[in-house]
Amino acid sequence: MENLEKKTAAFAELLEIIATLRVECPWDKKQTMESMRSLSIEEVYELGDAILAGDMEEVKKELGDLLMHVVFYAQIGEEQGRFDISGVLEGICEKLKYRHPHIYGDVKVKGEEDVLRNWEQLKLKENGRRHRVLEGVPASLPALVKAYRIQDKARGAGFDWEKREDVWAKVKEEMQEFETEWQQADEQRMEEEFGDFLFSLINAARLYGINPENALEKTNAKFIRRFGYLEEHARLQGKELKEMSLEEMEACWQEAKREER
């Protein structure tokens, strides 16, 4: 109980600080939901970076920044007479209870798959929804993340491979279709087929429990690290990268890989 009181007091202090800043700080009182939107997106990405880096101190900091944004939006909503933080909290509590009938009701589930299937079906029954499975996927999501969410939601509705191994036939099929268009030099069709190929690869990642966004970001970080090693190697030799042969670059690249082990 003491720990709960500490958390409640800390949250109350944040509410008070944001309310004060909206009145007394020239910058804070000028902000709107629209002006905060891009900043909030940036905070989510910074949190994602901290999580992938495994930096828990940074995760804690970024969670604080993100929570501040939530309270900030709620404060603006209250000023406009539309909603307040109590409504936000009550709404999410009600939704979580409604979507977990196996915890807060008498529904029986056998495992994770049943939970996800119930979640998607309950979402479609909620007031204001248009009863389409994929309408809940934000249009502004990055394409790779969006593809993963589309596939995950389709799975929740029962649209998925019976055996995950079957997806590889689809990956090979899409790759062959791309190769066909590449040979015919049809740029529009090449783009379409390459998109299909990427979509099938993302699907394969999902089926094997791999988050493709996280996997690709880790590869990005690895490439940046190794390329930096390559640049430093060239600098120590008094060279520009463009002065090195591909063979020299490859040898240095392999050296960078060995250094990581």
C-alpha cells in the first residue's frame, strides 16, 4: 500500500506541474495537440532506441518523457472541456477489463492464441467501430511496422498459415515473380513485386516470432558500427574510403566482424 501511495503522489505531482506550466510558461501554454504530435512521435522512437540498446536508465527517462506527453494532451483536453486525465484512465481501465474476459469475466481460454483472437473480436464489437479488422491500423505507421500489424491483426481474425513452414513457398514465389519483372525491366511491376516479396518476408518473420522492425534496426546499428570501423581504418592509413579497393574494404569489414565476437 505504501508503494501505491508513493506512485499516486508522484503522478499527482506530474499533473500539478503540467497544469502550472500551461499557465505560467510561455512555451508550454502556446502548445496545441497538433504542435505536440511530432514531438510525441520522436519520444516514442527515442524510447524504442533505448529498449533496443538495453539501456534501462534511458528507458526510464524516455518513459517519463512519454508520460509527460500523455498528461500534457489530457491537460489540453481538460482546458477545452472535452476530457481530462480521469476520463483517460477510466477509459483504458474499462477497455482492458472488457478485452480480458478470461480475467474479469467467465470466458475460458487455452492459451495466447485464444486471448489474441478474443481481443480482435471484442474490438470489432465496441461502440463506434465499423466492424472491419484492419481499420485499427494507423495510416501513418511506417510501412514495415504497418505490414507487421496488418498481418498480426489478420491472424487474430483467423487468417493465417496452418503451418509456419508453408510461408517459405510464398517467399520463393514472390522472389521469382520479382525476378521475372526484373528481367523484363518493367520498373512499375518490379516495384509492386518487390513490395510483395518484402511483405512475405515480414510475414515469415512474424510466424517465427521475430519482430522485423527490431531485427532490421539491429542490422542497421551493426552496419553503422562496422562502417565506422572501416572509416577509422582508412583514416589511420591516411586514406579516403574511395581510395581503397573493394578487396581492402572487404578484408577490413571481416576484421570488424571478428572484433565484435
